[in-house]
Amino acid sequence: MSTTTHQPQKSEISFTVNGQRATVHAHPMERLLDVLRQQVNLTGVKEGCGEGECGSCSILMNGVLVNSCLVPILQANDADIITIEGLASQDRLHVLQQAFLDCGGAQCGICTPGMILAAFHLLSKNPQPSREEIGEALSGNLCRCTGYTQIFESVAEAARRSTGR
Ligand code: FES
Ligand code: FES
């Protein structure tokens, strides 16, 4: 007697990522993290815990900071996504990226894209955050390397550079 295993059907899913339209074929419950890394080649999206705890996989989806390891690709249909690759212009780092470089906010770099996207989200709503507000906004992003002082300083420095203060 033969047995047949039924693979779930792949669906065509389209979204905008960093201003470009992307269409992928994926099982509906595949993680957005994996699809972005493996099908769209956006390997700046990092996997840390894979369980929604560390924030390394953070992206912006429809203006909301989300952990892409927890998002089934189905939910990304028609979404507007920003990853770390969308921040720099062609010949210039984003002010946050430059500040992380200048202030030592990145060491191994696994947490850095998620940290920068969380900070980007914060500064888009609050261009001059206090230290407490920076700490609160980045509280979902864990770093094993820098001890947070340089990360918070990087965000504060980016805010100073952006607002000319
Ligand atoms: S890898 Fe997604 S929250 Fe840690
Ligand atoms: S720089 Fe290594 S985890 Fe943050």
C-alpha cells in the first residue's frame, strides 16, 4: 500500500520592500524572516532567537516594528516593508548607521540591523528622545556584545546630527 503525503500548496505573495515590488512563492506559514533572507536576498535581516525574544529580525511592516521570525509570509501580502537595506542611500549611510559606526554601537552586528530599525522607528515619531525613551524603544532588542551604553549613545548622536542640536 502506498501512502501519499500532501505538501501544503505554495502561494504567490507580493509586497513592497524598500520601495521595490517583490513577488515570492511560499507556503503561507513560512516565516517572513526566511523569505526575506532566502528569496529576496535581504540578509541584513538577522536571526537570533527565532522565538520573538531578541529583536534581531526586526523590520518595519506597514510602519509597525515587528519581529519577522513571528510573521507568516501570508500576512505580508500587499504589505509595505522596510529592512536595514532600505535605509542607506546609494552612496551614503543613513545617519543612524553612521552614528553606530562612529560611537561603537556595533560589535558582532547580529543585533545591529534590528536595533537600527527600532531606533529609526523611534526617531520617525520622536526626533529628540530622552535616554529613557531610547532605552524603552530599544527594550525589545537584545545585545550580547556592547552593554547598551554605546548603542544608546549612537541613537542619541544620530538624533543630535539629524536635528542639528
Ligand atoms: S530572531 Fe526574531 S525575535 Fe529573535
Ligand atoms: S553587537 Fe553583538 S549582539 Fe549586539
